[in-house]
Amino acid sequence: MLFGGLLGTPQGSGQLGRLRTPFLMCVKRFYILVLFSGLAASGVLPVSGMRVYTSGEVEAVNGTDVRLKCTFQSSSPITPATLTVSWSFRPLEPGREESVFYYHERPYPPPEGRFHKRATWAGDIMGRDASIVVREVKFTYNGTFSCQVKNPPDVHGNMGEVKLTVVTTASFSEIVILAVAIGGAIMLMVIILVIIMSIRRCLKKRQEEWLEELPRRERKDPTVW
């Protein structure tokens, strides 16, 4: 009766129209979503799926080597022939942005500039790693390093950044970690030496017992004249 009343009167027709409007809008949105998904899957529409990840902030002691970590994820299969990695540097003091490193099928270190013979490749493209190592860092290296990865057709995405701070001495936390690592290594060596000495002592004792029992066995052997 409710639906009959809605259909049989002008007021019912208006109410039915109001009920249909949200439903028709949802159906249209669904069809549009399916259409765009199909176009994206077929490659007609570009898909931006490149994601670059970095450590954010790194602290290094003046004169030491530092690894600038950069990993990535791409919505397209990794293609070494077309994939490129670009590292750039923006100093803290006023100055222009400069190139640090470039990779395309093979590493291309900077031929000149402050990072000449200082930046080396430490990544693995198939492992989705675009990291580099900066050797013997200086205070002039204080600034922001940017890592950009392009894997056509996946060329759009975020740019990873690493803020490098070069210090005179290691921070307290790094000193503690280093001390713990050295202490652990020394402790491991002591344990290994104790184990080796214990084994040698046991073998020596066993040999002495065997030598003491040997004359007794010879006296008891009836075949010995």
C-alpha cells in the first residue's frame, strides 16, 4: 500500500523521485570508479606509485664515512634499463643546489665539485635500494641531501630527504653504543678463550689418565711375554 500510494499520487511521485536521486548518484559514482580503474589498469591513465623512504636525519663525525640510506617502492616492475636515481645537495648556508650522484644502469659519480671522489654507490636497484656513501665528511656537508627515483612509467612521487649534521665528536648515545659494541666483542673473545682452554685442559687430563692406565693393561694382557 505504501508503494502504491507513492506511485498513485503526485505527492508519491515526488517522494519516489527523492528516493531515486541518491541511489542513481551512487550508481553513477560506482560506474565512474570502475571506468577509471579499468583505464588505469590498461595504462591509459598514468599511475603515480613511486614512494621513496630515507632515514630523515643523520649525524656523522667530521672526517668519517656516512651512509645515506634511500629505499623505494614502485607500482611498476623494476626496469634497470630505464630506472634512474638522482642525489642532490642543498647546503645550510646560502648557496645553489648541486648534484651529488647519478645512477642509470651504472653509477655516475660527480666529475667535479665538493663531492668529487667523495660520493660512492652503495645501493642495489633490484633490491630497491638507492643508497650512497659519502666519504670523509666535512662541515661544509651540513645540509639536506635529496634522493629521487624514477622508474618509467612510474616517474611521479615524493622525493626523499636526509638532513646531515656533521659534528666534532660523536653524541653520547653513539659513544654508549660504541662502548657496548667493544665491550661485547671483548667479552665474546674472553668466552672463546675460556672454552678453548677448558677443552685443552680436558684433553690433557684425558691423555694423562690414558698413559697411567697403559702399563696396567700391558701387565694384565696374557699375550704379552
